[in-house]
Amino acid sequence: MKETWVKIFTSTDLMQVKMAEDVLKQNGIVSHIVNKPDSALPMLGEAELYTTPENAEQAEEVLKNNGFE
């Protein structure tokens, strides 16, 4: 993942982020998950989903249409 990628979805539930990533893959959109667990309690924290700047708008629309808001 490059520094220019855009964050399009965040959740404290890693499985939800993985499902969102799968929806994007099914629609031909490349994405990448960055998991940011809490240092004291790893089960807490956030997972973030990123995509390329040119795919960001389409990815957000696909996620919205599939209930990931």
C-alpha cells in the first residue's frame, strides 16, 4: 500500500472490514486493510480499509450500496 491511498472505511470489527474488502474485490476494486490493535488490549482498536485515489469514489459508493456506512 502506498502513502497516497485513501481511507474509505473504518470499524472496530475486523470481520466487518474484511467483508467490505471482499465486496470491493467482487466489484474489481483493489483495497488494503490496515489493522490497528490497541497496544494494551489487542482485541480493541480499529481496522481501516484503503484504496487508490482513483477508485475511492466508486469504492465508497459500492460500500454504501452494500450497507457499509
